[in-house]
Amino acid sequence: MSYDRFQGQSEAAPHDEPIDVTPPVWAASPDAPDEEEGPRPPLSRRRKIVLGSVAVVGLAGLAAVGIWGGRIISQQDTTMSTPASVAGLQLNSSADAAATADDLKAAFAAGIDLKDSVGAVYTDPAAAERSVLFFGGTALLWSPAKDLDTLFGLVGDESGAVDGVHEVPAGDLGGVMKCGTTSVDGGGNMAVCGWADHGATGMALFPSRSADEAAGLMRQIRDAVQVRD
């Protein structure tokens, strides 16, 4: 409302009539009870549905956090070793094998921060060309799948891209396990498998083996080298 309009209304009002100061019917009476003291109106059906949905989502989120936290607690205390024999394979203790294991440890440890790490070459007594090169380590891993993908990327940097990476059953120890293949010098392919959970990760190279065969062997290797406290 403009000032001129307001002023015009004031001049038009008669000056000899009393001003009515009775509060309008909608004004709150001094004796009226506080609205908060009276009964509250029932929630509408739509509001009940919304509030119920929010509660369900909140409880589901808390449950998911609880499961995730429990999984971390159960997996974080892990030790890793390289036993003398694994799944019919024999630990190669030669100087060349030890040097290869050290190279593996250095290459993979550069891409992921580990508390302890191990490396080993396991020889197949039936066929030397099917020896397995293994690397593993322990650490508190918040995102196992992401860390495992990092390891696959490191293998790709060293020997060419790892193709056909896919998830496979991880076995009784849980976590995530994946396998793929990469090319080797002189032609042919080599299977690559790795696993990761919240307490440890491991990867192995399987020359002259298919990815399916390597996956089963990897689960056996993992059961032998990884121990949870």
C-alpha cells in the first residue's frame, strides 16, 4: 500500500466517531488456552507414509553400516605366509625364485600400502612351465574391490593389459576375487587371479593355465597362505 493511499483513507475517516478497538474474531483471546496444550490433530495418511519410509531407510542404513563394520572387525587381523607346499605345488627356494619374488613384492607394494608382504614362486612338479608366481600382503583395506582393481592395473603396466577381468567365487574367506588373462612374451596367454578383503590381498600369475583353472587353484592357495587371528 502506498503512502498517498494510506493518507487518503485517513483523511476520509470521520473524526467524531469513537474508534472501535474490539479485537477481531480471529484474534487470540488472553484467556484462550495455548495451542500446544490442546490435542494435536492426527497425522495425515501421506505424512505417516513419508515418516515411515524415512524411518525404514534410516534403519536400513544403520544395519548396512553395522554389517560393514562387523566385516572389517572380523577380517582385519590377518597373517600371511608362504608354506613349503600349496595345492600340490612346491615352494621354489632357489636364488632366481627369491629374486623374482622380491621383484613382485617391490612392484605391487609400490601401488598399495601394505603392513606386511610376501612373495613366492611355486613350482608344479609335473610341468615347470606351469609354475605360479604369488604375491600377497596384509593391511586394513577400506575398499577391497578398489584395491584389487589397482593391483590388476599394476599387472597391466608390467606385462600388458589384463583382459576379461571378471569376478569369481572368493571361497570361505569371503571378500572379492577376480580373474583375467594377459599376454606373455613369445605368444600365448597367462591367467591372472587376485583377491582382497578388509585385512589382506593377494595376486598370482598362472602361466599355461586358463582363467577357470587358475581361479580354483587361487582359492586353494589363499586357504593355505592366509590365516585370520
